[in-house]
Amino acid sequence: MREQARSWGTYWLRSNGTPLDRPAQPPIEGVAMIQNLERNTLLQLARHDGYPAVSLFMPTHHTGAERLEDRLRLKNLLSEAQKRLVEGGMRAPEAEALLAKAKALYDDSDFWRDLGDGLAVFIATDTTECLKVATTLPEHVVAGPRFYLRPLMPAWAIASPFFVLALSQGGVRLYRGNQTGLEPMTLPEGTPTSLEEELKYDQKEESLQYKVDRSVGGAMAVEYHGHGGEKDARLSNLLRFVEHVAKGVETRLGDSNSPLIVAGVDFVVDAYRDANAYPYLEDARISGSPDEMTQEQLHKAARDALRDRFDAPVVRELAELEQKTGSALASHAAAQIAPAAAEGRIRVLFVSDGVGPLGTMDPSTFAISQSEPAEFRSLSETSSAMGGLSPDACTWDLVDLAISHTLMRDGTVRAFSGENAPVRGVAALYRY
């Protein structure tokens, strides 16, 4: 990329913090950039089943000297991944070939200009995918028959997307946002960006109609201002403008299921609601002229307006967890929660950052055997599946198992990080 940029969560920002409305480009042929850190992203990763699967996480930085250190860190982590794959039974040339595309990132200058605060790389036989996030990730590499997701959960927790439409007769601005900020989005070609632009089309049509009528000796036969006079004409023009904007927004958002909130004076927002066909338009609104609001002010107002949508469910669920702790409908024990998740019994899973506890889970009975080796490398249903490694070497993070199974069975995952996290380790509310 020619313009220095960095990624935060789902989106892309220039190094000075101003947004870029464009997706990340694949840095190396065969390497994919994950564009959206959302539930579907995690589901696709969670559903991967089969050895080998390499998950690599590392912090990244924004200055030149630190970026060189980041390159070396990636190189070292890939070397460690190759070592673990060979220990797991792969031939050295096969392991080297598996990691070759990721290793090629070392020399891709554009890739290293576009950094967030963390980098995740997921490698399997048929895929090499990279994700840049705005949260610092731990330095970690794991090889096994599944991808490791737990380090991503704090980044996912702040990436809940929404859209903001700033709508006035003087201008139209569409944004994509999350808890971190907003980025502008382009509207489809032909979508009016102001009432004045909408009326320009009318003026052109009137001019063309006038010329056609004169060419046959006739008079203007079209009544452009209706029967209600100038006031009705202005209202008609406004409603048509809003309708065209609504169609453009609907086209741009496509099949997204993220909430849309409109900022504008009440009669314009009401008109938009009447014209809207996007199914996730919020009842909440940002009242007042958006022409007087900066992007930062719009973001704060949107977060305030959507607070109940994003925050209230978490508050209710934490209160329910406290109320049901000690009963059969809640647990704080990973060895109980992981098999319950595999059985589809987890309604809400609460997790914090960190690693462990570690163990293995029998794929047929979901029975847990806990162990505490110095470090975990892979989970295997049988030791022979990992080239004959001993069972003690085939451990996994039980909290990560619970995350994957909860996602795949339509449960809710709430992630927390930091010293003030309301849940440390793991907790769960059961469906039954």
C-alpha cells in the first residue's frame, strides 16, 4: 500500500488515525487478510478440524525500529512452529512448505507498514490467514488439530460493529464503527450526497424536457411543482432525496446484520425511517443537525445511544451469573464447562485473557483429564494422531475448547481483559 495505514479490529486507519475506506490487500499470493473480526470469522476458525493447524500471535508496533523487531519476532515464532510440527510427526520439508507463505511476509514491506497493536496468523494445509487488531496480543505459537482462539477474544469484545448515517439536507455521511471509533464509508455511485445534488438531476431533466418540447413547437407540458405550491414541492423533493439515500445505504450495507443509527433533525430522521428497508435500523437516534458534529462527537453520541444494546445484556448476564452461582445452572470450573460446551449446554460463556487450565477431552465421552505441563502445544484425540507424542504432551487450553464449542452451538461468548475484569478465568450460564 502506498499510504501508511494500520488496522484496528475490523477496520483500517492511516498512521495519523484518519480512516481509509478500503480493505487490506493480500500481502503475498496465497495469504489472505481476514477483514472482519466478527462472529462468522471466529466460527470459521473454530470449525477447522484436522492436524496440522498453527496459530501464531504476537504484539506489533508502529515505528521503524520496532517494526524490524516485529519481523524478527515473526521469523522466530515460525521457526518454533516448524520445530513443534516436526515434533508432532511431520517431515521437516513438509513443515517448511506449510509455513512458506507466512515466512514470505518477512520481506513484504507493505505488510509491515500496515500494523495494529497485534498480529494473528492461522496456517493450515489449505490456508494461511492474517489478522491485524488494535489490542496487544501475547507472543504465542500453538500447533495442533484446531486453531487457538482465546487470545483473540479481548479484541473481538471491542469490535462489535455498527453503522452511523449522518443525514441532513446539506450533506450525507455514512460511517462504520465500533467501540474504538468510526471510519467513513463510500456510498454507491448515484446516491445523492445533499439535497442540492438531488435537485441538480431535476434541473437537468427539466432542461432536457424543455428542449424536446421546443423542438416540436410545443410548450412545456410538465408540471414540476405539483398542486400544493412551493411548500409541497420542497417536501416532495426532500422525501425523494431521503428515499434515494435510503436505497444507497441499503445497497452499501448489503447483507450486514449490524445496527444502523441515524443522526439528524427529527423530521428528516422520521422521513428516513419511512423510506428505510434495511432490517437493522435502530429505534434510537442521534437528534440534532449532524452538520455541526465532528466524527468524534458522532461516535460518542452513537455509543451513548447504543449503550443499552451493547452493554445492558452483559450487565444482566453478569447479574444472573452472580445469582445462579452455586446452583446447577452456573459454573466457574473449566473442567465442567468445557464438556458442557461440547454438549451444547452453554448459554453464556464468560472468559478472561490468559492461558489454562490445561487438559484433554475425550471426543466421544467429553471426559476431561487435567494436566499441568510446562507449556501446552497441541490437543490430540489420541497420542498416535500426533506422531506418537505422549498424552502429557497433547494438552489444550480447556477455556479455548469451551469458546470454540460455545460458538459452534450458538451460545454467547463474553470476553474480558485487564485487572478489573468481572470474571477471571472462565464462568458459564447453562441452558439446562
